[in-house]
Amino acid sequence: MKSRMPCSLAACLLVLGMNASPASAAFPGHEVWIGFGGAASGEKNIFNTPTDLESSPDVVTNIMYTRNFDATKALGLHFYGGTETTDKVTLTSSSGTVDTEFDLNTFNIGARYRHTFSRGTISPYLFGGASYAFGSIQSSPTGELNFTGVSGVVGPGASLRLGKNFLLSAELFASFGTATWEQAPFTNSSGDEFDPSLYGGTINIGFGWGWQE
């Protein structure tokens, strides 16, 4: 439910991109982007306990730098991930019980390749990349616990040129990977595994410079 609106907007722009006729072959040499959206998570057992919480990101953030080598091929750096506050749960220990919420952050930083099929007012593309996955979960009663791992991402996108230097883009993405907590979260946890996978979409605003024909 949280990711439905960003994903719907992304899908609409992608459809427009696939049906658009190129208006200009111009492209920027460099781009910087920031975007927000929503996603679902592949992690259904955060703590690996018999009674557990599912990950459900509240918002996804997407920050990128892209270097275009020509009208079709580009390499870049990306930072993306989801943040959320879980439902309230009751923790029991030898000192009693306490109700708390957890702040969970799931991030990825790495490189990606983008292939643009045609350059015009709307430019459709596909992308794929690999990243270092990392994040944390924390609450006042338990403190902070970190995880690390690796991830890959693939997806379609389309960018819209806005005036001389500004761009708007929409992307759908599937990010998948594997990670482990620095230690088992609780004494009754069955292991230290964490799934950093995210599936969703973002709307991004960009600035391009060094335009070429």
C-alpha cells in the first residue's frame, strides 16, 4: 500500500517513454539525481524469532551520480534504501516487559550501468548494478544492531527533459541480496541472517550539465 502511488507514477512515465518519438539526440555528460518513492521488502522475519516482525519501508530514498559516455551508455554511483518505524511490540526479559518500536534502515551503495534506448523529450532505459548493503535497527530498550552484506539491482526507467538543465525520471526497481547481523538479535533468534531485498519505484529530479549532441 505504501508504495502504490510512486510505482503507479513510475509505470505511467515508463509507458510514455516506450511510445515517445525522439525529439532531440542531446544528452548531458553528467547528471546528479535525488528521488523518493516506496517499496516492499523481502524480509519477513527481521529478528529470526518464532514471533517476528516483517519489514515494510515507509519511504525509499535514491541518490545518484551518472556519467554519460555517449547517448546510450552510462556508468554511475548510487545510494538507495528504505527507512521505517515498525509496529509496537512487547519485549520480555528478566527485568520485566516493555513496549517499543524499532527504527529499521536498509541501505545500498555501489555502482550501476544504464543503457538508454533512444534520446528525446522522454528517454527510456534499463539499468543494473551491484552494491554494498548495510543498515541498522534500533530502539531505546535494545540499542543499535547493524548488518552488512551485498546486493544487486535491476529495473526499467524513463527520463523527461525539463528545460535546459533539469530532468525528471521514474524508475521501477528490484533490489535483491543477502546480509547478516553483527550478532544474533535475541537469545531466541534462530540465526543472524537478514534479507535486504527491496522492490518498488521512485520519482527522481535531476540536474544535467555538459550537454552534447
